[in-house]
Amino acid sequence: MSKDHDINTLNSLIETTLDSADGYAEAAKDAKSALLISLFTSRATERSATASTLQKCVRAIGGEPEDEGTVLASAHRMFVNLRASLTSKNNTAVVDEVERGEDHIKAKFEDAMKDTEISPAIMSAIAMAYISVRNGHNQMRDIKKAMHAGK
């Protein structure tokens, strides 16, 4: 267990969580229903708060927390936006993209929670953040299933 490993792991999760917050904010712009816009905006705020909590953990152990998402996510959002502008934006397509992002963040947190080199205090913070991630993932999965069942 090393402080540097804890910091690196947290910063990687912070980047992904910030990417998720940005993804939800983008999805809110693309959604065609007031319910989805409200849901996505709420999830964006929640993910920003989760990232902030993880950033505090990094500072508490003497590290410098990440404060922006990944370049890869920015490129992905540009691609998604381009694709969406070339095709008709609809709620199902937006939810499909959001749910895909949720699969990614959930897997990243689950991988971190399997890491036996993370200190117990940091593992506890990751596990707490994971509750929000898992709930968001499950909600988007259920919405996606319901939307596809209605086709």
C-alpha cells in the first residue's frame, strides 16, 4: 500500500467521474423529454459531487487531485456529437450512449475495488462513491431496457 498508488487510483477515478458528469450534461442538452433532461442534469450534479469528494481524499493524503476529465472522453463526446448531428437525435439514442458510459464507469470502480494495494481508508471512500455509480448505472440500464421494450 503506497500513498502514490492511492493518489493515482483516485485521480483515475476522478477523471472518469468528471467525464461522466460531462457526459450527463451533454445528454441533458440532447434529450427530447423534460423527464430525461431533469434526470441527466441531476446525475451530472451528483457525479460532480462524487468527483469533489474523491478530490478531497487526494488532498487529505497530500496529493494534487485531477480537476478535468480525460482527453479520450473529450474526443468521444466530439464523435458522439458529430454522429448525433448527422443522425436524428432521439431519446433512445441518447439513453443508449449514457448507458454505455455507465458501463464504463461502473467497471472502472469495480476494478479499483479489487485492487488489494489500496489503503483501507481510500478503499472506503471508493466504495462510498461506488454506491452512486452503481445506482446511476442501474437506473440507466433499466431506462434503456424499458425504451427498447417499447419499440
